[in-house]
Amino acid sequence: MEKKVILQDLPTTVRGFCFHDDDGEEFVVLNSRLTREQNLTTYKHEQKHLAQGDMYEPNYKEYGGEK
């Protein structure tokens, strides 16, 4: 299934994130204030989270270093 990508103005400290809706459709949100190269790197990073199912883990915190 192809992921939907959303470009959104976010604080520059946020590169992007992924989420799923109630129907299970997956989305990657990228920061439109960043460069194309930065967004490609972020997209690949978020794809890993989707592949691993991280967003389905109730205790997952990326920046807390816990999973």
C-alpha cells in the first residue's frame, strides 16, 4: 500500500512524523520549511517506523530512546 505524504509548515525543530487514521491508512508528514534533501532523509526515516509498526506500540517514544 502506498503511503500518503503531507507537506506541512512545522516548527523547524520537527522534521516529520508518521501516523495512521482510524481506517489504518498510513501517512508521513514532512516539514515544508526544510529542503528536499532533508525531507527525503526524513521520509526514509519515517518509512522505517512504519515498516517496524512503531506507531502501534503504546509505549513508543522516539526521543525518549525507549521502545
